[in-house]
Amino acid sequence: MAKEYLDLTKLDNAAGTGWLPTLLATEQDLFKQTADFLEKPAVPSEMAAFQKAAAERVLATLKKYGGARSGQEGFAVAFSPSSRGRLTDRDLGRFPDDTLFHRLARAVCHAGCLPRKELYEAWEMGRRVRRLFRGGRVVDLGGGHGLLAQVMLLLDDSSTSALVVDKALPPSSARVHDALVDAWPRISGRIAFVASGLEDVEIQAADVVVSSHACGNLTDQVLDRAVAAGARVAVLPCCHDTVTCESGELSGWIDRPLAIDILRAVRLEQQGYRIWTQTIPASITPKNRLLLGAPMR
């Protein structure tokens, strides 16, 4: 496949028989069809049907000419899960399968506002948490768009509800939620978004508290809130602040961010929790250490 990718006569050539001219021709044709369609008034059902047909055509073309899966026609296209570029309907062809992750990714593409990195982080963290913690209300602190909380509900329907808390909820969080509800109507009405400091939220012992990339000592606050309630907790720390986060005297042996996370795990264990230390793929983020804990009742 890599050898074919380097063959520019297959990618593009003067005769116009390479892959690139076909992709560009499809794109231009869709632009023209869209312009023609928008010249006339359309009811919502007609608009939805047109969008669906266009998306299906894009998906079919990319699967044939732009796919990156082994054994698939087309050429390999670099696609980094760590990218901060937004996923849009242009990326639908990258997620053609009927797996839960590909269905989730297509819904995120339809929303058109989430960084690719956020999709992969939420998925990789969510599925690791659900392997250990089932049921309970999901409380996503510093939750932003709330994708992690919604992934948690999709992975385990025995959780009846989720709460997404952030001091400043992104305006596009509603767009992400609507796209997921369109794909999974069963989560409608089960997720609450609250613009608030995490100290103002009541946490219960049966909850599962999660936080992905809570910056600096916000991770410590999440852990403290969960421990005070006796709730299960999972954090994916980032932006380790060596001034506000405790690193002890370990920095002579290991780097300070790792020292901070080790002390977090030790402190959680000392507070009567069983802990698990895991990682998500480093190809998504170098800040990939996942700390999970459950009270030993």
C-alpha cells in the first residue's frame, strides 16, 4: 500500500485516471448539486434527504478511492488521532463500519465542531473506565462538550443519567449532544449540562466521577470531591503544575509530572481506595496516564 501511495501516476496524472482527479471531480459535482438544490425552497424532510444522499455518496467515494484500511481500494492517507483539527462530514469515509466507535465518530462528524483528539480521548478513556465501573450516575467534572459522559452512557446503559459540569460550557456542546441523540434517541433527557464550579455540585457514593484532562490541580480537586463522597473515580491528568501540585522529593529520580501522578495514586490508596493505573495510547496524547479508584468498602 505504501508503494502505491508513492506512485504519483496512480495518485494523479495527465490522463486524469489517477485517484485524485476522481476525488476532486466528485467534490465539484457535489458542490454543483448543492448550489442547484439551494436555489429552490425545500422543506426540512427534503433537506434531510439531500444531506443523507450527499453523505452516502461521499462515504462511498472515499471508501473506494481514499480508504486507509488494509485490503481496501485506494491509497493510505495519514490520519493522526492526536490532531486538534475538527471532525466534519468530510471525514465520514474514515469511519465506514458498523462498530460502536465508528457510529460515534460519524455522529461527531455530523456535529462538525469537535477536535479529532477529543473523540479518541473520550472513547479510549470511557471504555477503560467501563471495564471496571458499571452503573451509577456519571458525573463528568470539567466536562466541556460532555462527550466522555455520553460515551459512558452508550457503553453501559445501566447508568440512568449523566451530569456534565464545567464553569463555562462550550456553546457547541448542544450541537454535539443533538448529534448523539439523533443517532441514539435513548439518551435523550438523560444528560444534564450545568455551568458551575465543581465545588457546587453534589456527588453521591453511587456516582462514577470522571474527568479528562483536568488542568493542573483541578485533577486533585476532582479526586478530593470523589473521595469525600466515597464515589468511584477516574482521571486523565494533564498540565501538571509543579507549583500547585505535590511532587514530593521524587523529582531527583523521575520527571515532576510523573512524580505528581504517582503521589496522587499513593494518596488515593491511603484514603481507602483500591487503585488501577493504566494508559491510553500515546499516539492520541503524551498526557496519557489514567488513574482509577474505587473505595474498598
